[in-house]
Amino acid sequence: MTQDRWNRRELLKDSEATLREVAGILLELWDNQSPASEAPAHPDPAKGNGKARHLLDLVGLLMATYREIRAVLERIREGRHLLQQAAVERVRRTHEKLAEVTATTELAATDMLDGLERALALLDRLVPREDVGPGQEPDTASLVEELREELHRLVILLQFQDITAQQLAYAAGVLSEVEERLDCLSKVFDLQQLESPEWGAGGAQGSGSGFSFDPGASSLNAEERQALADRIFTGAGKGGEA
Amino acid sequence: MKFLIVDDSATMRRIVVNSLQRIGFKDFEEAGNGAEALAKFNASIDFVITDWNMPNLGGLDLVKALRARPDGKGVPILMITTRSVKEDILQAAQAGVNNYIVKPFTPQVLKEKIDQILGATQGAG
């Protein structure tokens, strides 16, 4: 049992018992200070001396404190319920939506690739590459090649799907971590269980659900990032930057 | 020349194959992760193109495993990945990657890197 868990148990579970014990000791004090023959079983504050009145005031105060603590604990229970309903479940739904987006874009990218490859194949059948040359009308030859280039450019653009999938996987990883932490937080407030929450060590580190990803995946500044790789690999050959 | 293209994204594998076809290459083998690539790798593979982030053995471990094999020591390896942090690129270079492309790539860059690797390996051979 961890110190942390013990502290929570002390704080939450024993508060009632501790207060009752204090009240019991005070009553015992009252009994001990009054001669057995004179002391009533339940002191009457109206008839008692000043000390007795103070002790009874203190008991009353402690009982009021106990009632307040109970009310606070009830609010904590409500807070836990709200946390589970509003946060944990919402995060889970968002996570599912992200997974759906990934699947949908992958399917769409595959369909687009199929279409583009069919278009390129049709173009090859209509005008085989070897036929596009000196024998053809210059305009037709260049137009056909331009069309091929254009279609191929669209194929290349579909790389967005891989990059987006990694970005979404990263976001989903962050959400999983938030979900796990909120769940642990709600367990802290669970007065029945009082379990020690196991904070997740995973999170958006680059893998999860069998999918490996780069948390820094981006479509932006591709040329700059390629230039860095080029410098390193050129340097590696010459014993430079690497 | 036979290429082994390793990427867990089927879309990316098709894009790379498509681009290589445009350059004029025709023979390809595909693998969805490093473990599958190691199983498929044999003497008929002349060139490996691999991603970095993959389940079941990532690209970096694949490169190290290939370089540790007698038949994989000299095979040209090109890494195509989204990872563009300097430390990652250095790690790839140290593992034995011959050249490195940051996604999204252009067909021109792909051709340029393949030419560079083949030129260097032929020059060295």
C-alpha cells in the first residue's frame, strides 16, 4: 500500500470515526470530573457548570463539523459522477471519432488512388508512351505527357493521408492519456473504492493500438526539413555534420 | 532492379511504387512492417526503401537488423519518413541508411536520392 493511498484512507474513511472518538473522550472527561453520584448520564447544559457547558459546546461544534464533512463528501461524489459523465465519456467519444476519420480518409485515399491508376492505365492504352514521340503531333504529345504528369501529381498528393493518420494518431494518444488521467481522478473521488489510481505511463509517445506514428509528423516546411536531412547525409559522407 | 518497399501504410507503398514506375523501375516486393521485410528479404532484393514508424519492428531496427546480416550489409537503403528532427536523421545515418527523404516527398527528390545512392554504391563497387 502506498503512502499516498494510506493518506487518502486516513483522510476520508477515518474522519467520522476520529470525530466520534474525540466526542467520546470529551464525554468521558465530563464523567470523570463529576462525582459518580452527582453526574447525570447525559449532562444537562442548562444545569451544568461553566466547564461542562464549554465541553458540550465543543461536542456540538465537532458534530456540526462532522455534518459539514459529510456534506462535502456528498459534493465530491456528485463531482466524480459529473467528471465521469461529462469528461471521461466525451473524451472517449472524441477518440472514437478520430479513429473513424482515420479509417474514412484511408478508404478515400485508396479509392482515389484506384481511380488515378485506372485513369493513368487508360491513358497508356489510348496513347502508349512509346507512341508519344516524334511521330505524334507535337501538341498531342505534350498534352498527353502533361496529363500523365498531372495525374501523377495527384497520386503524390495522397501522401497527405499517411501524414494526417499520424497526426490523428498523436491526437488520439493525447486524448487517451487525458481519458486515463480523468478516470484516475474520478477514482480518487470514489469514496467506496478508495483505490490507488495507477497513472498511465503510456500516452502519446509514438505508439498505441498497434499503430506506430511520429508525433512530429507534418506536411509543413517539407523543403526545409528535407534540406536538413540532405546536409546531414552530405556531411555523413564527408565526415561533416554527422 | 528489384525494390523492397516497407511501409505500414498501404497508400504510401502504392505511392512509392507508382513513383518508381514513373522513373522506369518495374520489379517490386512490399512489406507492411520491419518483421515482414526481414522475412521477405533475400538475395534478389537490390534496393530497400523503408518508413521509420511501423509496428512489429520499426524502420530503424530493420536497418540495423539488415546491416547485421551478411546478405544485407551492402544493400542500398533509402528511408522515407515524416521524422525530421536532426537527432533522428543522425540516428538513421549511424544505423546505416544510405539516404533520407522527409515526407511528403516529390518524385524528383525520390529519383535524385536513388541516383545518388546507386551512383555512390556503383562508384564504391
